[in-house]
Amino acid sequence: MIKNILFLLLVNITTISFLHGQHAALKDDQRKSIYALIDQYSKARETRDTILLKKILTTEIDQLVSTGEWRDGINSSVQGMLTSSSSNPGTRTLNIEKIRPLTQQSAIVDCKYIIQSPAGTVRTMWSTFIVVLDNGKWKISAIRNMLPSGN
């Protein structure tokens, strides 16, 4: 009987701790840092700043781009970003639509991704970023770019 009560108590405590972990909330300074990170990414892409990119990306980053290409690791991702920026020049704007915290150290960031070419053509996509807190700084761990159907 005592064993059953202890077992149920343990199950309740475990369940409560898992449910509590589902409601992570970011502090204002964390949100501001994530906004700054996405702005830095946009700037680094537009200016082809590999030093900044390597500073704001995790070494194990992976990226799925709208063409279906996978880029694994920081070197592949940075090289692919440079190639893409050269073949698709223009002003890159990332407007954060939603930040969904997973934990105090990770979040999903959904953005409207707009590339305006020098000729004035506008390409509108979606980008989802997985960001993580790494040694006190937010970094990008994964990127998923999506081109809405019909575009």
C-alpha cells in the first residue's frame, strides 16, 4: 500500500514537472536579443559578412532552403548563403511574426522573409529559425526557408 502511494506521488511530481516545462516564457531582454540576432543575420546575408555569420550561427547548424537543398554544418551553410546571396542579390528583410519559446534556452522564430532584387522584383517566403542560448548569447541552430505554393 505504501509503495503504491509513493509510486503515485512520484508519478504526479514527474508529470507536473513535465507540464511546467511546456510553458517556458522569455524575458523582455531575451526577446530583444532574439530580434537583434535575426537583424544581424539579415545584415550578414545582405553584406556577405562571413565573420558575423560564423559568430551568430552554431557550428552544427543545418539549413533547408526553398530549393530543397540541405546544408549541414557551419561551413556548408555559410558557403551556401554566400552563393545564394550572389545569385539572388537584393535587400533581405526578415519580419518576425512569432517567437515560440521551447525552454529558457531555445525558441522557434517564424519570420516573413522578403527579398527585393535590385530590379524591383519581390520574392516573399517564410523562414523558421531555431535559436539557442549558447554561452550567454543567442545563436541560430537551424533554418527552414519555405516558398509559399503558387510562387
